[in-house]
Amino acid sequence: MTKQKKFILPESEIPAQWYNILADMPNKPLPPIHPATKQPLTWQDLAHIFPEECSKQELDMEHRWIDIPEEVLEKYKFYRSTPLVRAYELEKALDTPAHIYFKNESTNPLGSHKINSALPQCYYAKQEGTTNVTTETGAGQWGAALSYAAKIFGLDCAVYQVKLTMQQKPYRSSVMRTFGAAVTGSPSMSTRAGKDILTLDPTHPGSLGTAISEAVELATTTPNCKYVLGSVLNHVALHQSIIGLEAEKQMAMAGEYPDMVIACFGGGSNFGGVAFPFMRHNILEGKKTEFIAAEPDSCPKLTRGKFQYDFGDEAGYTPLLPMYTLGHQFKPSNIHAGGLRYHGAGMIVSQLIKDGYMKGVDIPQLESFEAGMLFARTEGIIPAPESCHAIAATIREAQKCKESGEEKVILFNLSGHGLIDMPSYEQFINGDLQNYSVSDEEIEHNVSQLEKII
């Protein structure tokens, strides 16, 4: 009997609704609050920065299912469904009894999962009459996706890219500019926030926190401009749920159900996207699937961060969010997984960790690239450095299965390919990469600066 390796849904089976886990969570996240008044924010408050419909979705604790707008669904059908793939060769290389599946989000024209949220955010912005959108990006996947989506919906787009990753991955900037976006390295001298950061530290390499500050400032000082975000917030995880909803149907096609769901973790969008649709069965039906978020050892907010209200950006422009954080002034090491170099976790994930529905694991940089190399040589796909963390965590679990003899089913999200990240692979192959870790003292110092609201 021929082994079936790839499972793809017909167009008629692509989900027409997103899943909102907030409606099912036994303990709802604490609300985002205004930094000055310390009062919970309303969607009207958020709509000063974000598109109105996204602001409503952000605080929606009631509706489990939210309709995908028809125009967005039609755009989804350009590249969805994405394949669910059985990693037979990886299983063979690991000599494991585990059944390993991956959801391949690298197959769309932008090469990563980020387009799943860029399309609806630009659609909503266009619907309310916005003409400009702005954002931050780390490794550049989100910036590329937004640049493309903005062009589709006739919006002007300005992207602040983390300066270090702009240097590490110059072709990401080229992709954004190809789609018509204006791209600026952050921190820059083009905003008050950027100038303040550079005044304190002229050699600051940039972080997602600095880039968010600059993008938010641009949005609030530019007429008819909205800020859109590629991770962390609830509505972004909502849009990404298309990943897990498809994967549910595809796992049924394969005749299996995951014992574990794994994804890399920066702010939480691709993790929530693949995990939350499966997690609802744990919450509502008592299933026992394990959920593992793989973060860099150099940016360990899930395992070593503190649960506290903190800003989502370095300058303190955003609302205060209840999250596991390393402190918004934390400077991540210059690892190549630029999309994971973020100081905090989203509100939903932070609450789910508190309630024991999931856990985080830390992956050193060298282990992540070793995993990515093995995956490339067995499955023929070069994964993004971010996705390598999910592969490394999967390999750890598959090796445990080998030791115990358990035949577990593992699903991980391949959030993007690494074809524009080849300089980082070349450095790894040449032995020029190293691991980075952060001390307890540094974490404690940064978190101690936060106002103790909780």
C-alpha cells in the first residue's frame, strides 16, 4: 500500500470562519489598559490606532466563530489550502516511532503564514476609508506580506524593519520595496521615538519593540493612517486560526489526531494559528493534546519572563498588556531568527500558560540550525530560522518517543521557508554562529523597572 504523504483540502472545504478562542477560555485574559488612566481600553480607544473592525475583534470575548469576509476568502483561495505533510524521511532519520506531520505555510507567494492576517487587516483598513498603513517587521516576513496585501487593496505602506535584521536579510527589504512599500531601518532618525532611542544608545541594533514604537508614532501623526500588527494581539491569532482549522480537517483525512502540537514562538501568531483550533477540544471536551511553543534561548519570555503589565513597544506608546515579559527595554541578542526577537508574549498565550494549557521550551540557536539542516536534507525544504525552533522541539519529542517506544502523533507548523535566509545558513555551515543566553540578573533588572500593576 502506498503511503500518502501530502493532504490538501479542496477549495470548497477551506474554512469560511475564523475561530476565536477567547469565547471558550475558562479564564479570560486581563484587559489591556490605558497607560495613563490604568482603565481598561474599549474598542473605540484601540480604533485610534488600529482598523475599527480589528479593534472590535481584539476585545471580542463572546463570538466563537467570526465570518471571513468574502473578498478576503477569495484572496485566501489564491494559495489555500496549504498542504499537511507526513515527514516520513525525517521520521526515518530519527529512527522514531512517532508520526510527524507538518503544516506547510511556506507554499504561498510570500513564503510564510503572515499573509493570513495581512489580507484581512488591509481589507478592513480599506473598508473604513484608510489610505495608509504602517507597521514594524523583524526578519521581514510580516513586512513583505503587508506590502503585498496593501498593494492588492490600494493602500500606501510604510515599514520599519529592525536594523540588525535589515542588515542580515537585505533581500527582505527588496521584497517589500518590490511591492511598493517604503522601508526604514529601526531605530531611525525619522521619528521622535527613534531619535530618543539612538540618543541613549547610538549603536542600538533595533528590536521589534523599537520598530513598533516608530510605526505607532507614524500612524498617530499621519492623517488617514492606521497601524497594523503581525503578531502578539488577539485579532492576529484569530486570523491565523485558518491554519489549525485546515489542519483539523487534514489530520482527519490522514486518519490521525495530534498528541502534540508545536510551533515556534515570537509574539504568538503562528503558534496560536495552528494550536488554538485544536486546543478548543482540550477546553471543551477534555482531550489531552500537549501544546509546545518553541522560543529562542536568548529571548525566553515564556519560560523565564515575569507575568506583568508591560508595553508592547520600547518607547511606551502602546497600551499596557498583561503578558509574560522580559521588560520592554530588553535588548535581544543578534540571533538570525529575527521574527522571534520580541520581549513579550500575547495576552491569550500568557493566560493559557498560567492556566496550564500549554508550555514553552527554549531552543539554543545552534540546535535550531542543526534541526533545520536535518529537515532540509530529509524533507527537501529549507525552513526559516524561526521555523527551525519548532523543528528542534519536534525532534526533541520524537527522540523521547524513541526512548520510550511510544507511537505519538506530532504536528508542527512550518511557518515559512528560509530561501531568503541563506546567509544565516552559510554562517552556520562555516561555524560562525554561536549560542546566546540571557542572565537572570538582566531579566530581573528589566522587569524591575516596570510599574507593578498586578
